[in-house]
Amino acid sequence: MRRGYLGIDVGSISTNAVLFDDSRNVLFTYYVRVSGNPIDSVKRCIKELDSVMQDKNIEIAAVCTTGSGRQLVGALLGADVIKNEISAHARAAIDLHPDVRTIIEIGGQDSKIIIIEDKTVVDFAMNLVCAAGTGSFLDSQARRLDISIEELSRRSITAPHPTSIAGRCTVFAESDMINKQQTGHAQEDILMGLCHSLARNFIGNVARGKPIHAPVLLQGGVSANMGMLRAFEDILGYKVIVPPFNMVMGAYGAALLAMEADVAESRFRGINIWQHNVYTRGIACEDCPNNCEIIEIIDTGELVGRTGGRCGKW
């Protein structure tokens, strides 16, 4: 039986997974929308993984979780390693492009820039306050225009004269798009103008003067949008690389981190966890004035983990 190393990235919009074997062959990749329930999305992922493991005669040797839901899912699955998104995305980028110097990662609700020198992260910044420049804003504008996000991607790159759109705020950007629409600008030009504004917003608000040196990798869910790729290349003035596994780079890096952790015996709670009745409940810790909200994870009536709290008690 071969050993497998599982990385799971649970973000605000999607859950991603990657499984390696001992030879670092990618045996499984998975991308699914969270749809407001990270536990259910992980259970769907594990269900798909179950059949792959049976077919390929794999046993889980180590698990690493990352993303905004890493603590919750780490407790649920029995993760051996829990890492932040910066570490996971950087590890994946360095593995696939050892000469990478800048990573632009844009997800559903946040975006980040990671600066790398000599295969080491030396600086980073994240945008967690406003959704302008993230995948959720692109999704919302596609819905407003009654087109799919895939159509937005295809049509934006055909724009001959991209319209100038205000991009520092989602409210102003949407108002500006509506105004340009009402004054007769072509929809393709508006769409590409939106991509340009989001790229400018990233460089001005997230990068904030940090050096953006090539090679630059664009990864995360937004990297699949051809309009955003064109926008970054237009603004930076050079080619931007979309790496293999661009949609699941967090999970790819997490799988590598699981492999490199040298786990003697995995804490993984079992591949059949997708069949369990799992839910969460909140309790308040009143041991100090912080009154932290603690989340308990219940699996088939059994308390299997807790997350939350500032002091580490839970």
C-alpha cells in the first residue's frame, strides 16, 4: 500500500484538495464551492477522495490544512500540520517555479502579495478589509450583468478600448460601471476596464509600494480569469505566469508541507468521515473578561475538537 500526503485549503469561497504519493506524483485534485458550509464542502471532498484511494491503494500518511478554515477543518480531520495561507502558497510556488520572486494570490474574499528572495518569504501583505479586487466582487458584477464568470473572462480580453473604472471601492466601482453602461460604452470595454481597476487596486492598496519583480506568479481562483491576467500584464509591462494547479495552489503547498513534516503516525481520523453526522455548536468561555466564542465540533454525538479562544486553553 502506497503512502499519501493530503493538503486541504478551506477558504471563504472554495475548498481545494491535493493528494501526493511518496514520489510526489499528484494523485488527486479537487475544487468545490464552500456554499456557506465548510464542513459539508470538506465532506464532499473526502467522499471523492475515498474512491480514489481505494482505486490506487493509498493510505493517508499525513494531512495539512490551510486557509481561513484551517483550524476548524484541522480539528475535524485530525490534521498533523496546520499552516497559514502564506506558507502554503509560497511553498507551492517555489516548488513549481524555483526562481519566483513575487506571488500575487487573489481569492474569493482576500488577496495577498508574497515577496520571495532565494526561495524564502521575506515580506507579504494581505487585504482583508474590503472585497474590491477579489473574486467575490467579480462574481457579483457578472451576476448583475447576467453573464457567467467564464463569459466575463472570455469577453473582457476582446475589448479594444478598456474603459476607465474607479476601483478603490466596490460601491464606487459598481456605480461607475453602471454610469459607463448608461452612457453607451461597450460591455466588453467595461468588463476589461473593471479588470484593470481591480489590478490597479491590488498594486496600490495591497502591494503598497512593495517591489514587484519578475518572475511573477498569479494564483488563486481569480488567476483563471483571462481579463485579470491581461490587466496585470498591461500594468506591470511584462509577462505574468499562471502556474499549473493555479486554482489549488494552497492545497498543493499544504500537501508538500504534510510530506515534509515527517509524521511518524498520522492523526487523520479516517477516510470514512464523509459518512459521519458532523455539526458545530458555539459556547462562551467566561473564564476571563475576553468572553471568547468557542466552536465545538461534534461528530456522531462525540466532541472531537474545539477552535477559538485567545489563550490556547481550548
